[in-house]
Amino acid sequence: MAPRDALEARLVALWEDALGVRPVGVQDDFFALGGHSLLAVRLLNQVQEHLGQGLPLVTLFEGPTIEQVA
């Protein structure tokens, strides 16, 4: 599923860069796309840097899709 707003679109770009996978849909599971705990930390650091929003690591484990994180 394609991004529905600007936040989802920005997260899609960050996930695609982190995972090296294109395209990433907002309902795709981070871990099913090849993500792992070290990539999750790196991704959340990028979210902090680019979006100014810090998220705890557990956020991605509890909601592993862009739709859930957004």
C-alpha cells in the first residue's frame, strides 16, 4: 500500500534506505523485509535525525509496519 500522507512518505524513504529494498509499502513488516535489531536501531536513529522524533526500540517490535509507527 502506498503512503497516504507526508509522514508515511518520509518513513517509506527511510525504510527503503535502511533496508535496501524498494518499494516498501506502509503495511509491509520491517522484519519480513530483512530487518533485524541492529538495523532497527539504525533506522530509529535516522527517524530521530530526519524527523526530529525519538522513538524507543520497542515501538518497532510492537508495530513493525510504517502504518503502525506513523
